[in-house]
Amino acid sequence: MSVEPGKIRRAIGCMTGTSLDALDIALIRASGKGLSLSVTIEGFISVSLGDLAPKLRMVAEQHPFSAGELKKLEYDFSLFHLKAIQKLKKDRAIDLIILHGQTIYHNPPYSWQMINPSVIAHGLRVNTVHDLRAADLAIGGEGAPITPLADFILFRNKSMRTAIVNLGGFCNITTIPKFADNKINAESLFKWSRCITGKDICLCNQLLDRISRDGFKQEYDEGGKNAATGRILAKAYAELYGKLLLQSNSGKSLGSHDSTVGWFDNYSSVENPADLARTACAAIAAVICQDTKCDLMVLAGGGVHNKTLINELRRKATFRVQSSENYGINPSQREALEIAVLGLLCQDRVPITLPQITGVMDSPVSGSWVLP
């Protein structure tokens, strides 16, 4: 699958996060190859998972399902992808489709991103790559986070040390040093990519959404409006901060088994759930800022829309904080866009995981392919 020099490629990246709110699909146009990729976004849609969401959440929470039920859910979820991609693709020629799948279990070396790529690849007659974590996991890596190299391609900055913080179901961070080398070639790009750091930090929207579902009977706290009316509970804050800090310092990638840290159940009977939401926003922001050393923090992910969380971050930050919008990237579109970028890197035979981030000894070329 070698790529012709100078070829313009169009790729579609698909992502559903641990928050299980929607399937995000990005269509990108890319020139160049490998770490020299230059990317523009040509289309994006976000489609609610509807009735699939509660079933996928139950699987992720380890409720029992029969083998038949799991395979039916996988097929229905894959067919949902196919129909959504068709809406975005229309009659455009696409070179590659990249599928993340739904993470329903992640505890290295075991990880499962549910998807049936053949449904999509053969339905659209487009080469498709999936299972982007598997190779790293197979040779001893954590398999996550996988986005730092895509962050490097999209966000590197010549004048500032930049941290890209994804406020998703879990919060993760990529830190990129000042890209001070004036010689932008394959050798210098490789050298600087080895200076990237990144890791999972702690629970984020998984916890905030759990509070919202239980306390407000809403799937999520829109705009953080409920949390804004609450107050910070000192004891609950101290306990949650300590638990989230342990997650951040663990050096491990986080998964569904990390989704409550034994804190929510201890305080779920609090009289005013808004207090619990405000306390969680404050503790999450404190751990993120404690873990971030940069000149500029770029925020992305669904948590960007929670104004209470963002206000807490700005209050605690000792650096500039801005949205990925400043780079022309909608915060809600970043992950799907970066999944598309990672797929193109796989096609170019560039390893997408980094030893200093996932702990893998020798970065492998990732991805499993369906070539219809």
C-alpha cells in the first residue's frame, strides 16, 4: 500500500469516546507523508448513539452479556458507523477509513475496541484500518494514549512549550517542546517527536456525567450550569483530589475499571448534587494543572463545553489557556480528526506509539487492515 509521492489523500476517521455521547466522524484532506503530513478538515458530523449508548455502557461496566448478544451489538454498532459515514462521504472518493471502535475494556495487556471493520470496508469498498492499539499492547506497551504523535503534527509551536489536554471521559495530555529547529525535514521531525511526552491523567467526563445522570437525571451537565450553582465540599474535594492524583502518578493508561475510584458512591447521597458536581470540577482541574508544565495549554474534548470546569482550570493555571479553536480545530472534532491522521501514518509505515509515552521498548507499525 505504498503512497505515490505528491498524492493528495482523503481519509475518514471515526471515534466514539468513553463518554458514549456520539459517533464523531471527520473527513480530512492530507498532503505529504509521514511526520511531514499537512492536514485540513473537509467535513465533520457527530451522530448521537441513541439506543446503542446504554447497551455499550453496560458492556463497558462489565454487565454480563451472552456471546450472541455481544456479536449482535458489535454488528449493529458497525452498521451504525457505515450509515453515518455514508452521510458524510456522499459521492466523494475516499482513500482510507480509520476506525477506533468503542473501548469497552482497557486494562493492559488486555484491551477491546469493539467494531467489525468488514461491515464498513466492504459496505463502502474502501480500504480500512482499525485496532490501532493492539500492536503496542502485544509487545508490552500500555496501548495509550495514542494521540500524541497526531498532536505533534497538528499543534507543534516554534515559540512555546505546548500542552494539549483532552477533556474526555478520561483526561489525557500531550506536551510538545518548543519546535525550535528551522530545518523542517524528516530527520528533524523524528528527533523532535522523541521529545514529546504524554499520558493519561485522571477521570474527567466519566465522573461528571455519572454525577449528572444520578443527581440531575440528565446525560450530562450542559455547560456546567448545575455545577456552577454548587459549592466545593472540603472533605469530598480532598478525598477526590488524592484519588485522582494517584491515577495521574500511576504511569498507567486508564480504562473503564478506573471510572469511579470508589469516591462517587461515598458521596452520592449528598443533599445537593450540584455541590458534588462543583467539587468534582475543582478536583479534576487541580490535578490537571498540577500535572502540567508548559507555556500554553490547548484544550479539546467535550469537557471544553463545561464552563464550570474551564473556569476552575483558568483559576488554577499558571500558564496561558486557550481552546483548540485557536488552531482552527473545533474541540469536539479533535479526536476523530486525529484518528484519521493516525491511520495515514499507519499507511505510511510510521509507528504511531512512542516509547517514552506507552512504555513500549520498540515502537511497532500499528493497525489491522481490511482491503475490499
